[in-house]
Amino acid sequence: MSDPTGVRPWRDIERRQTRQISVGDVKVGGGAPITVQSMTNTPTTDVAGTVEQIRRLEDAGADIVRVSCPDQESSAALKDIVRQVNIPIVADIHFHYRRGIEAAQNGAACLRINPGNIGSRSRVKEVVQAAKDHGCSMRIGVNAGSLERHLLEKYGEPCPDAMVESALNQARVLEEEDFFNFKISCKASDVFMASAAYMQLAEQCDHPFHLGITEAGGQRSGTIKSAIGLGNLLWAGIGDTLRVSLSADPVEEIKVGYDILKSLGLRHRGVNVVSCPSCAREQFDVINTVKVLEERLSHITTPMTVSVIGCVVNGPGEALMTDVGFTGGGRGTHQVYVGGMPSHRLKDEDIVDHLVRQVEEKAEEIEAKRKAEAELQAQTEEAPSAAE
């Protein structure tokens, strides 16, 4: 729920109830926080380069990272990669089922298999056994661009019905092998097709879903398509983990993923900047200020909201609902708000430098309060056992 207090019911999102699975030590589904994923684009055999990219993704907030295993050398490289990173690694498996077995043996936390190209049931059975033996979860990764031939013949073209049938057929195979630690994705580059497939599938099973609009495009167009498709599903309560697929630096996928979740109140990480588009009333350069400010605040992981408004029309009102607010005033004298309340005025000082200091101080205050509350809760929980 976006607003568990019920004060703003129009913001409530009732998430779909699903089974919960484990991807390494990360929980997916069953009410767990929605996780954000990306995928490396370095050659997997370049262990140093792949590890460096995974660490960058970790720093950006990635919960899970997928690594492609197109050949035996790549699946073998997983052993060295996994031991050098701190988040679960998903092995992306296509065409050759042996890569899935090798990936499980070499430390993958999850195996992504594509029903359209993984092969016969006997091969899937071997991959499932490897997953069981090595404590891996799995993802059934249906893709509109690589559906099974018999489904394309049945439906004539890729469509939501074909994707859902593919997913349910593969889910049935895993369940018949007594394997339930899996999630499902039904991705398409067409926003309508992907959304319809996920919505249909949500009515027919309780497995957790990995969301994505595949091959969404470049950073700008892909972000828009993903925001529409994923936002639509998340707003309906559908989705337990997601990847924003962009032809861009994978770190950008993590940033956009969190921005989508933040916009719906489903998960918060870092600073959410509320800013006006600027107009003739602005009392300072809003656009460039916000551009630099977002870059300067990228190191803050504490969930916070900062408003930067050019004039007094909406500035004071927006500031009431933010941790740090800034409103442009006449004659170069601006108003700073902290905790929703007027704090002080700013004149003849760099706006960005000042706001960065205010945000850092507020972040420290929030983290200190959170730590104190956690310690108090721990003491309260220990008290009964100590008395016994």
C-alpha cells in the first residue's frame, strides 16, 4: 500500500498477493519490497570488467543483476564473478540447457530460461534438478520475439494469449517436477502486448512476476515506454521485481527503475526532487539549478523529498510536504524550508551549495532517528527474553 495510514486513500495501491521466492538472500513476491534489476553488457568472460560493472550497479542501488551465459566459458566465469560481488547473480540462459546446469554449479542465485528456445522437457528437467541441487531459483522468461513455434502456428503471431499460454505451460512443467521457487516474466517491446499479457497471467496464477518492456529503446524513448508500461502494471498492484531495458549505461536502468517506483510511492531510495518547469516569474535559474543539484545529491541514499520552486505561487505549498524546500523570492532573497516549516532565508550565497548542505544535514538527522528507533525496538524485543 502506498499510504498505509489511509489518510490519502486515492494513493493506495493494493499489491497482488503472490507466493514468495528467494533469489539468493533477496526475497521476491509475497509482500517483499519490489526489487530493481539490471543486466551487465560486458563480455562475461571479462571477469574484471564484469565485476566492475556489477559493483557500479550495486552502488546505484541494484538488488539483483543478470549476467548472460552464452557459452561454456561464460558460465565458468560465474564462479569468479559471484565470489567478488555482494548481490545475487541471475544467469541468463538461452538455447543450450547445459549452460543452466553449469551456472547453477558455479554459484548463480537464479537461472533465467526462455521456454521458446531452451529445448525439450527432458532438458528442462535437468536444469530444474541442478537448481534444486544448488539452491537456485528460476525465472520463466517468456519473450514475444521468441515464442515456441507451435504457439506461433496456433495464434498466427505473437500476442498476449500466446505469451500467457507459454508461461503457464512452462510453469506446469516446473511444478510437476516439484519445483516452485520461480517467477515469471512476459515481456514484449509493444507496451500494449506486454501489459495485456501480465494482466491476463495475473488472473490465472499466484507466481511472482518480473516486469519489463523488453527492447524498449534508447534512454529517453525507453524510459517513457517503460514508465507507461511498468507504471500501468504497478499501479494495478502487479509486479514484484523489474528491469527497465534501455540501450544505455545499465546504471541508468537502475535509476529509472527507482524513479518509477518512487513516483508511485512503492519504494524510495535517494532524493526525489520536486521542481517547477520555470516561467517568467522565476527568481533564479530553476532548470540549471535542478540539473546540478540532482547530480550533487546522487550520493544520498536516504529517502527524501526536496522541492525547488522558482516563485511564491506554488513554492510554499510544495515545501510543506518536503524534507527540504526552496522557494525563489524577490531581490535575490529566497526562502528555505526544513521539515515542511520555514527555516531561514538565503541571499548572496550559491543556491546549490547551500541546498546540498541542508539535504546532507537532514539526511544525517533522518538516519540518526531511524537508527535510534531500530535500537529501541531491538531492546524492546530482547526485554521479555531477558526477564525470563
